[in-house]
Amino acid sequence: MNSRIIFTAVATSLLAAFAEPPCQAADLYVGGASVSITPDMPVSLTGQMRTRIAHNVESEVTANVLVLESREDDKTVDYAIFVSCDVVCIRGGILEAVRAQIQEQLKEVDVNKVILNATHTHTAPTLVEGRYSLPATGIMQPREFVDFASKRIADAIVKAWKTKQPASAGWGMGHAVVAENRRALYSNGLARMYGRTDTKDFRGIEGYEDHGMEVLFFWNAKQELIATAINIACPAQAVEGRSAVNADFWHPVREALRAIYGKDLHVLGWAGAAGDQVPRPMFRKKSEERMRTLRGLTLLEEIARRIVVGWEEAYAGARKEKHTDPILVHKVKTIELPLRIVTEEDYARVSKEVAGYAKDPSKVWIKNWKQSVLDRYELQKSGKAKPYRMELHTLRLGDIAIGTNDFELFNDFGTQMKARSPALQTFVIQLCGAGSYVPNKRATLGGSYSAVIESNIVGHQGGQALTEQTIDSIKELFPAKAK
């Protein structure tokens, strides 16, 4: 063989070896905790355009913590701290408040390794001041809720961190028909979120629905299941219009799994790329309701039943391959995404609409929603607009990858990430930040809520940029498999 070819082959092998993530035989330690973040007094709910005050609790909203740590010779190699929260988005300073408290209590922890995600229940307390017109007294104000919840979440993280134990991990895939694309298409080429499907001009549903479930499982040294994370491309919006505190379908899912596997099982709900999805039917509504009634199930119970069946499907396989020393690598970096441009036509239209809402206190949410477009236009015109900066987390755990984002990301982007990832399975966790819809190009052309300028800080170009950067970051974790 030519000596130059031999040298090149050896050099390539050495580079690949050095590029491979370290700690292939590091021991896995896992900690978990669950805590209620349900206020004990009336509270405003967020997720709708109108003010709602909850005076009762249908199901507790909770925060569920999962700590993963790899150790080699009793020294920490890498770690990640996940917190799944029954809130609509991670905003109002709650992430910053949690991290500040962790910094005080756990000096050894890099708080940038703490990831909060929202399940996106629309029946959870409001986190942002001024979002609605609220009474000054008699309810827990948004800032008070952030203070209350962040302290409980921080305490739960401390508990999970301090009670880490040797563990094994498994991963599996199941299926659950939960999400439906919620954008109806019409003969004129336009779309409408929750649009009618029984009209003459209805032509179909706009996009794809992902019924696969990515699931993680963790067992202690006694082979007892201690934690699970369920990644499903659907937000928790089955009962979104109610005026009571409710964790939506994640509550009956947790209750069902704990009834079988123990009351201390920690269940994390991870919403996948699902900005155009909903857990309710867009058509066949009456027949779906009839079948639930005949089976004696509510909508939440039916969704939970499907998720638990899919979870058991994944568990049946995953429990046969338990890993005590999987590679664990956690990368954190800040990326920049291009903003969606506010056009002159956008500005003219929204200016008129803001003026129409200005005198109606009940429309404060809509007015603020639209006013943000005018504010963005002024920044854009002055040259002071800056790209959207987002904290991107990518992780490798054995054969699987995890990527996070801030948004209500349309499903097409998540599909790209999963299809192009070198990992065996790829988990996409959305709503790890303040949120805002990121539509694909098709939806942008179709218009309607979720794909109009008011809903999009980042447009479809930014969504594609996010996709590419996430895939590139995941590939860096799997150098031997990346193409």
C-alpha cells in the first residue's frame, strides 16, 4: 500500500479517536424529585387572550426534576439537570430565579447546565406582569408566583442533586396517536388554526403529525424504576380554555404510571416540536366523543391511556438493555437566529389594529401582542434590531441525543432534526424559553394565528437556521457516525 495512503488512514483514525467524546466507561448516577408549584390562593391563568382567574384546582401543576451525572473514579465528568414544569412557557424570569438560588445552594454546579422546559398547559399560573388586566388584591400576582415557584423548583433540584445514586438508563420508542395538526387548508390557499373542516372550501390539513414517542427510563441499583422522560410532539392543551388550575394530560399520565411503578416515580413531560399540533381532533369530533363516552373516559383520560400504552410499548424493549455506563456529554452554547422582518404592510395593518384595541381593558393581551410588532419595526428601522439569541443544549446519553429550543417550533423542523441526526433516537424538547411560534414556510404563506408576524419573532428562515445548528451540534457528539 502507498505510504502516503497509510499515513492518511492512520492520521484519520487518530483524529477520530481524539474527537470521540470522553468517558465512555463513566458510571451513571441519577437523582430525581417532584414538587407541587400550585398556589394556595386564586391566581390568574395564562395561555388565552382573555383574563381568567382560577379559584379552584382540578389537578396540581408540578415541577419534575431529573439529574444525570457521569463519574469516573468518583469524579464528576459531566452532568445535566432537567426540570419539566407544568407552565405555558419558561419566561417571567423563572429560569434566572431558579439558577440564582441554585448558585447559592450548590456551589459545585454550573447553573448553565440547568434546563427548564414547559409542558405548555394553558391552565397554569401567569408568569409575566402586565399580560392581563388583573385585580390588585385577592390573587397571587405573576411576580409572586415566579418567586414562589422558583424557590420550590430550586429546592427540588437541590434534593435531586444531593440524593443521586448509582443507576442504569434505557431508551425506547413507542407510539401514541395524540397530536393532530391544527391548521386547516382552504381552496384559496390560505390556512386557519382550528379552522372549520366541514365547509365546502376545506381542502385538507396543512402538515405532518408525529405519533412516535421517544422515552427514557432510569433504574436504581435494586432495578426499581425511579424516573422516566416522555418526549411526545404535542403540547398539553386538551383543556386549555378552562378557568381552573390543571396540568392537562400529564397529570393522569403520571397518576397511571405511579399506580403501577410506585408513587415516587418521577415523570418528566417533554413536548417535542409541536407549534402546529393539538391534542384534540380537527374532524370526526362527534365520533371521537361518542367512543370516549361509550368507554366511560374523559378526553384527558383517553389521551393518558394512549400515552401509557405507548410508554409500555417502549418499556418492554428498553428494560432488556440497561446501561450503567453510557457516554454522557452535555454541550451548552448561545446561538443567534435571524429575526422575521416586519414589512411596511405589516406595520400599517397592525398600527390600525392597535389603535382599535387601546381603549378596551379586556383586550390588553391582544393589544400588547400587536404592539410588540410596532416596537420591533422601530428597532428594525433604526438599525438596532439584533438577532434572537438562544441557549442551545445538546446532549448525548449513550446512543441517544437530546436538543432543546425556546419555541413553539413547527413539527417539520423537529422531523428534520430526528431524520438527519446520527443518533439512534433523537429527543427534541421545545419551550425551554419564553416561546413564540416558529412556522415553516408553507404555514407562513398560509397565514393565520401562529404563522403571522405578531406570533413570530423568528420566522421560517430562523427555524431552518436553528435546525441546522442543532443537527451540527448533535453530530459533534457522534463523530464516528456523523456524515
